[in-house]
Amino acid sequence: MIMKKQLVLLASMLGCALATPVWAAESPKAEKASEEPKVKASEELRAVVRQHHDALNKQDLKALMALYADSPNVALMGTGPGEFWKRKAAIEEAYQHFFETFKAGSLKHDCPDASGHEEGDNAWLMVSCDMKDSDPSGQPREFGLNVSAVLKKEKAGWRAQSLHTYNASDEGGAPPEGAAPAAAPAPAPEAAPKKTQ
């Protein structure tokens, strides 16, 4: 009887000893599966947004256009319907109109939240920014700006194949049924004229 108990105990210990390497091998996989993928934008990708905002602040059209890919199929999209500019000539015209909506040198930006991913010569980037500027009369304004881009690596670095900017407002979506209308959000920069070609 004692011998039988010892064999059962020995078999149990042996089973645990043999299973331990399997558990150890599976453990990192289980940990990896529970981790969320990291999509923090690299400093190189974040620099593209900084360069864009700095050139916009200076109202430097040449520097802005240099941030777009050397391709006839570049595009810029704004917030509202019809704010979709294709090809560099239309994008240049849109920026020239943007320059009319704020005082040069007044644009300040803080973009603490950014996600992105690089794969070979292609990348994507999404950034949420807090913006401040002054309208043409000198009135200070604050607004949120979300920026997303599809980027292409060229000799000069990462360049935008497409850029989408969205002036975020304080509106939280549609109000519940029967609710009183919400107050209008603070004015954001005026949209550029609608142009699709």
C-alpha cells in the first residue's frame, strides 16, 4: 500500500516536471496575446506634422508643398463636405485661402497624442492637436485639430501622399431626443473654398 502511494506521488511529480517546460514555453505567447499592439508614431513621422504646422504658421506655401509626395495624385481633405482638393495646384490654392483666415505667426500647436506605423516606404499617421491662433482682426482663438496622413518615403524623407485635417469641436454628436439645442462651439478657422479638381 505504501509502495502504491509512493508510485502515485512519484508519477504526479514526474508529470508536473514534464509539463513545466510546456507551460514555460506557452507563457510568453499568452503574455503577448494579452498585450495591445503598440502603434506609437515615430519621432520621424511626428516631425512631418510639426514641419507642416510651422510652415503653415509662417504662411510659407513653398515649404508646405515640399511636404507633399512627388506624385500627381496627392490629396488634401478638410472637415466639411466638398473640402477635397486633388493635385498640387488645387492644394496650393486651398492653402492660399487658409492663409487669409489667420494672422501669420500666431499659430501655435501642441500635438501630444499621435499614432502611426511605418512599413517599408509607406506609413500612416494620426495626430490630435490643441491649436491656438488669431483671426485676421487679431482675436485669439483655440480649437482642436485632428490630422491623419498616408505617407511615402522619398529621398527628402517622409512626404504626404494624402492629408486629412478635421477641426474638432466641442460637439459630442447628436443630442438626445427632446434635449435643448446645444450652444454653438467656438469659431474655428474658416474653411477654404470648395474645390474638387
